[in-house]
Amino acid sequence: MKILFASSEVWPLIKTGGLGDVAYSLPHALQQQGIDIRIVLPAYQDVLKKLKSFQILGWLTLKLAAKEYNVRILQTQHEKFSLPIWLVDCAALFDRRGNPYSNLEGHDWSDNAERFALFSLAVARLAMDDLNLAWKPDVVHSNDWQTGLISAFLDQEAAHPKRVFTLHNLAYGGYFSQQEFQRLQLPSQWWSPEGVEFYGNMSMIKAGIIYSDQVTTVSPRYAKEICTPEFGYGLAGVLLHRQYKLTGILNGIDPEVWNPNTDPLLPYHYSTKQLNTGKRKNKQALLESNGIKVTKETLAAPLLGMVSRLVEQKGVDMIIEAMPQLLENSNANFIFIGTGHPSIEAQLLELKQHHPQRVMVSIEYSEAKAHLLEAGCDLFMMPSRFEPCGLNQLYSLRYGTLPIVHRTGGLADTVVDVKSDNATGFVFDTATTKELIKTIQRALTLFSDKKRWNQLQHNAMQQDFSWNKSALKYIQLYQ
């Protein structure tokens, strides 16, 4: 079976969040099950810089927005990949400094609609084997709004491959104006309530839902939640009427990349056998790397961490609101890594300024720092208001760092509260600061019971969230 897997980001070539991790791990898990798979993504400047070599598969001439684009299709290999990577190379749209969606100042590229419409059109042409490569996929698997138009473009073809579309986060819908739709000169028949039209605008994520043969999302619970007004972002009705083709398949993690016993980004390796020593040594390294003077008391104090986009969805504002009380009534220390809303970044930096020995903040995303945080912390805070799947709680479980999560989406599917048998973390039901404080206090109380704490860590580390089961579910869906 041949699969063309389209994503706007793929770790380690380019990553802004969990989509990049999934777009790396899932294709490899599928390949291990015997699937013939290719990954395709845009040839961003940062991606091209990481390539040692590539070959030109051919050129596509694509018409969009009253322009004619000559687009190179490149094939490359990378030491982390055991499968071919295809790149859609259009310098005018992708060869620029910044991340895939925004410039260096953090503002969305003004031509994002054109950029990802062109990418989608190129992928659709590749799926129809316009380059005569003698490789036509049985299924095109697209991911999130940036690839939503692929299924729509394929809908115009008589003998197109099957189309699977995965919703990683419905909060980001790829919304653009009707004027932009007309400027791009997209097919006029798409403009209807049964097409891309969404309250007078164009929605690329809606296109993926409407025109695909199967729609998946990244956890069973989230598949139910997005069919409700609370989590549906205006698309609940569209999804409710298409539940026959909607499936929730839990994301996995790559157990080779996230393995505390072999992780090359950790100064000290450990398994369940050297758990206490390994975590203590990594904790010391984490504290020292953040300029903290490490004492016996500092090492003994609970350390709570967070790696996240610093936005309200992730509940960071609730943590900030809880901090004064937690700092006053406990000996816990805190560490944050991430970027996001400027006001949230500023509030965290202010906390760091007032409590330099107890609050550590890195306004950046660093893979190395994220791995060390997972290994060095005792607790991981993830009080998301909603969370399609979440990956950091899975990394935390693997590293024996107990997650504190709100019962929503994939967090509810993967973390078992301490009140239950086979507990692996701490779960609260209502996304309020009050409930978060109560749950953190529960965790801090239990932290002093070392025997019980170690049992929870062992439970967490023995969970299997590898991609194997999920990959088999995707294969069943493709078939």
C-alpha cells in the first residue's frame, strides 16, 4: 500500500509543536508495518539549510491567483529518516526567514492563504502522478488546515486516491476572507455551505473535513468533544453530520527518541531501576543550567515544569494566577519553557525576577532543554482548557515525571488520577485556578510519601504509548 503523507511541519526538519513530532513518528511506524510511504512538506528556508543533498524529481507548472508558478519538487534523505522526503520548492512563497506560519516578529504571513493553497495544489498534482514517477499513492493523508485544500483539489479528479484528513487542533481553522478566495481564483463551486464557505469566509480545515473520505482526530475523547458547541469552533454541526467518517485515534510517541535510558540529550541516563539516582542527577543539571545555586534543600524540594506554547488554551494563565499562593505555602520550585502571547511571557519573566531562586523561565523552544526538563522535574503541569491529544504528558510518563492535567481530550485518555488503581498522575475536572491549586497541593502532599511516589513513577514509566497500536488503526482505516 502506498501512502503520501502531507504536513506543513516535520521534526527534525521544522517544528513549531506536536504536529511536527507526529509527522515524523507516524510515517515511520507505518513504514515498519510494511507501508510504502513518502512525506511531503514545503521547502522552507530552514529546511533547505539542513539538507546535505537533494535530487530534482521534476517541475510542476501551477496556476493560482492569476499567476503561473514553476515549482520544483525535490527528493531528499536525512539521517533521521528511513523513508523518502519530498519538498515543494517555491522560493517566492517559502524561502524566507521566520517559522512556517509567521515572520520573525511573530505576525502571520499575509500570504498564508496563497502559500498553503499552492502547497495543497502541488501535493494533489503529485498524488495524481503528474511527474510520471510511476508512484501513485492509494491514500493521501493530509494534516490540519494547511493541507485542507488537498482533498478539495483531488475532488476534481476522476480517479483520485482515497483521502484521509487528520484534525490535530480544531482551534486553528485556516480562515481567510471571501475576497482572498476570489483573489486565489479557486473553483467557484467550492463556495457553498457544503464546501469551504464558513460564515462568509473560507475555512481550509472545513475543506479537509468536507472533501475527505475519512476524517481522524488525535484522541477518542477529542473526536466526541469536537461534535459539541463548546469544542467545535463553529464546526460541531458539520462534524456531527459526518460522524460516520470521523474516528479518534490516539497519538503515540517515538520510544527511541523519548527514552530516558538512551536519550542523547540527557547528561544522565536512567530506567526504572536507577530511577531515583537518575532523576536526581538530571534535576541537579537542570537547576544548574538555569543558574540556580543547588543545595541539599533545593534538590529535595519538588520541581514542577512546563514546556508549552504560552497561550490561554494551555492554562498557563491559571498557573500564573496560582503561583503566589503556591510559592507562599510550599517549598516547590517552577520551570517554564516556551513562547507565546507577549503578556503571558512578560508575566512569567516578572515572576522569575521576583523569585530568582525558585522560578526559572526560558522564552524559547529548545529540544535539548525540553528533554532535560522532562527528566529533571518531579511534576509536569498541563492544565489545558482543551487538548486534542497532547504529547508532553506522554513524554512525562515515559520519564517518570508525573503529569498534572485537566480532564479533557487526550489528557483524559492517557493520565489516570491517583485516586484510581494503576494511577499515573493527577487529574482535575474543572478548568479553574482553584481546582488547579487543589490538585497541585494534592501532588505536593503525596510527594513526601516516597514509597507511594515511586510506585506512581513506576506505573507511569511502564505505560506503552508507542505508535504501534495507532499505526495499525490507521492502516485499517486506509484499507
